[in-house]
Amino acid sequence: METKTWWIPQNDTSIITQAVVLVGCGIVAIRLWEDKPLNTFDKLVITTAIFGFLIMFNFGALLIEDEL
């Protein structure tokens, strides 16, 4: 018997999570482009965006084992 492991992405990402990720990426891009230091609000949004990014892309994926 072989055991195959599949990663199934979760597609139940909320609109709020997607919006926070986009805003966070936008802030990072603008700050890097203008070469300005980050303030506390920017750091908070970026941290939230990182967690949202992890939730969005497969780090909460389901591990399903399929026995053949």
C-alpha cells in the first residue's frame, strides 16, 4: 500500500483578509519606493498583512492522505 499526500489549498479567504494583504503590500511598496522610515501604524498593518498572507496562501492547507 502506498500513501500519497496532497496539499489542498483553502479557498475560504475573506474579503477583509485580501484587502488587508493588498493594503499592507501597498504600504511596503510605497515606503520602499520613497525610502521613508516606517512608523508604528505601518508596522502594525505590515504585520497583519503578513499573517493574512500566510492564511491566504496555503499555510493553513489541509493535509489529506490518500491510500491506494
